[in-house]
Amino acid sequence: MKKISILFVFCAMVFANDLDFMSLKSDFIQTVTSGKAKIIYKGSFSATDDNKAVWNYIEPTNKTIYFGYDKVMIVEPDLEQVIVSSLKDSPNLTKILKSAKKISADEYQAIHDGITYKVKFQNSLPSVITYKDKLDNFVEIKLSNTQKDISIDRNDFIPNIPDNYDIVKN
């Protein structure tokens, strides 16, 4: 029995994928470059293996983006509005990571909606995501303080929309 247990643990380690996770939580710095113009966003995100995610932007402006239930909801406090879009039109980090294929020892690649995403790993955790969006902007997302498979409150993925906000459906 002990040999079977050791074999099971060994197989789990050998066949474990860096992209397998129950949850991810990280801080990020997102740089969007268009020609000579560059804008830098900062914040944090949380994601689960059931395709729910929330991105909290704190700089240069506050906004929160919720992914889940086949929708994307962008809550913008400065504008007192919420934009609701279909999830099929928006890249979701969870889906991108799940579909990525290994292309080198520490790099994966995924294609979603015609866009190629490259994901670099460090210590078995995603560290940098790069891609060129449909507007020809180069996007780099550097992750830090990344935690994998930690408990995340499910309420974090439920948008809190004040009654006075306008709701724009896209």
C-alpha cells in the first residue's frame, strides 16, 4: 500500500501542470503601449478555476472588472456607471491559462479570439503575460505576490453596484 501511495504522489508531481489551479490571487502592473504613448495601470486580481475573476484597478483610476456568469461587468466609480458585455468578447485570464500550451521551459502560449498570449512562469507561478490587442497595442502584465490555491471569498466575485449608477449594456 505504501508503494502505491508513493507512486500516486510521484505521478501527481510528474503530470501536474503549472496551469492547474483552484484559485490565483496577485498584484499586477499592466503597461499598455501604443506607438510612443504608454499608460500604466496598477491593481490586484483574483481568479478561480470555474472561470470567475475580478480585477481591481487602483491606478491611475479606480475601477473593478468582474468576469463570470457569461458576462463581464466593469464598475467605474468615477463615472458612476457599470458597463455590461458578453464574456465571449472579452479575454478571461482563467480561460487563457487553461488553454495555454507549453512552448519552452518557463513559457506558455494561448490563442483566444485571434490574439496570441504569452505567459511566463517563475517558481511555477505566472509572472508576466504579454500580447498585442486588436487595436495593435502591446500589453504587458507583470504579476507579483502571486498566490495559488488559496481560499478566496466567493462574495469577492459578486459586483456591488450602487442604485444611482447607470447601467450600460454593450
